Amino acid sequence: MFMIYVLLIFFIFLYKFLNCLFHSRYQDYLTVLEHKYSHYTRGSKQNLYVLRAVKACRCNSLRIRAPKYWNKLLQSLKDSSSFGIFKSSLKEYLLNCYV
């Protein structure tokens, strides 16, 4: 149950980041694929650019892990029209996957 709670907080952070619900100082923390490339890529719709970790200690950082988890999330969840809808749909999705 603890892991579900951690994932919920994690995805809420990412949703708020991508929908500009955070302070502007976090704006450059993660890169959206459609801002990275000037042409269309397969994963450009609401996916994040995955950085490579050169050192093993960076593998567990939020900048490295966040894009990997977010890109695996269902597109219907990423496209939620409001934060409330996203949060309730995400809870249901995580409970179905992990319980």
C-alpha cells in the first residue's frame, strides 16, 4: 500500500508540472518531448524526454525516473481535463494494477 501512495504522489507532481500548476522555478526541471525536437516524434504527445544517468547515483533521481514512469502511464490518464479527474482516475488505475 505504501508503494501505491508513493506512486500517487509521484504522478501528481508530474501532472502538476506538465500542466503548469507549479511555481515557475521548476519550469526547466524536466523536458517535454515536443519542446525538445522541432519535428514530430512518435512519443511527442505529453511524453517526457528521458535523460541518461552517467553515474549510478543519479539513476534514482527524480529527473531520471520521472520521465520513465510518466511515459509508461496510460494516455487517457495523461489527457485528463482536470486535476480532480486525473487524481481519481489515477487512484483507481493504481489500485487495479497493484492490489
